[in-house]
Amino acid sequence: MKNLDFKYEELIAAIKKVAPFKPQIALVLGSGLGGFAKSIKTVKSIPTSSLPNYPKSTVQGHEGFIHFAEYKKKKLLLFQGRIHLYEGYHISKCILPSYISNKLGAEYLLLTNAAGGVNTNFIPGDLMLNISMNAINIKKELTDLFGIATIEQKNQLSDFPNANFNSIIINAALEENIHIKEGTYWFGKGPSYETPAEIRMAAKLGADAVGMSTVHEAVYGAACGMKVSAISLITNFAAGISPNKLSHQEVMETADLAKEKFERLVKRIITLL
Ligand code: HPA
């Protein structure tokens, strides 16, 4: 794995200077799911625009804050806003939430995202626990990050998801009476949504949901040694599954409708960790 420390020394020093504690659990809040930060006690909020070398978030629904927060005595680090490859950022910037979480000492990394439902049993509003991911569309970038020698080993996603962490998530869903589906997350580079033909191909190759984030954060986080799991909120039928045109507006609206369920689940997961 390439050493990024020289690049982010100043950034990590700036966060550590104001960090009120060492977080145990880090969470990356996906499109429209950032409101979770408002539902718990935040101890310290840092606008990412104030941090040296931190990329600007350009997507609606990604606010650009890092929060230190507490819930049921658990110390949390929340990333409200993520950095996407489709925004034009190099992968070494896109993995910053995982990099920072690891540098601050987090043991668990929970990634969340909005995704389109490819599996025809999924409907908007469903939650999908990621049991696997596909990194085929992001191999070049992962090679840039890890170097040629180790890419074969690292891009297998072999340490993702953490089996124990996934069992805890399933138990949390049971306790909250939330039906959580399971499936494979398929990475699309974006920035445009997929075409119906691409979705048919992804479905044939085993995709259950499709999105434009998370895979690199998961690979990198797991390679750092954190326990990583991911939950997708299905915000729309993927292209061609329903006759409707996809829109970021729809993604945000579904996320808003499902946020109570999502927040309940995440809180229960935190309680169980
Ligand atoms: N495709 C890709 N990314 C997405 C989608 C989708 O259908 N929905 C939310 N993020």
C-alpha cells in the first residue's frame, strides 16, 4: 500500500489538535443520510473547508463536515459528506474518510450509501447489507492506490465485509424489527447514472445494487486493519428496471423518507458494538 502520510501530515495534525477523543466507530454518511449527525450529540464539528488539503464536497446532500459525536457512551467520528471519483478527485483523496478514521484510531468503519436497486426484489426505501462488492470498474484507481505488487491481493475485497460486524448489523436489524436485505454492491464510476444495458449486464454478473462510491473506502479501510461493513439505502430502481428517469432529486427524497428507519438501525448497531 502506498504511504500517504507525507501528503496528509498537516491535515491529520489539524484534526488531532481539536479532536476531543479517540473515536471507536467511524461512519461515512451517504447521499441524503447526513441528517444522522443531527440526531445525536455532537461534541465537536469541523467544517472540512477549514482543513488543509481536504477536497471540497461538490454534491448536494454532502455537507462537508467531520463530527466527533457520542451515542450511548460510544465515541463516534462522522463524515457528513464524502468525496467521489466522479467529482474528479484522485483516489488518494477519495479514501480520506477511511484514512482519517484509521489515523485517529477507529476500530470499526461503517460505510453507508444511496444506491439503485438492480435486484428486482428490491424497492426504494429498502436497506441492503453489503455482503460483497464488485471493484471491476475501479481496478486502475485501486492499482494507483496500492501499487502493482499488491493490487491482486487487495482488490479481492477479501477483508470486506467483516463477518462479525455484519452479524452485529443483522442482529441490530432484528432487534429494531427492520427487514434488512443482503446483496452485492456494484461500483459505477459515474458521474452519469448507468444505462439500462449496463444495468442488465451488472445484474447478469451478480449485482444487487449499484452506486458510485464506497468500494475504495471499503478496500482501503479493510487494508488498514479496520473492521468494515457497508449498508446501502436503495433510493430508486436502477436504470431500465422501472420506466421512470433517474434523478438525484429522487435519491434525496427517498433518503429523506427512509431516514427514520436508517437512523434507528445505525443507533442500534452502535449500541451493540
Ligand atoms: N446508480 C448509481 N448510483 C446511484 C443510484 C443509481 O441508480 N442511486 C443512487 N446512487
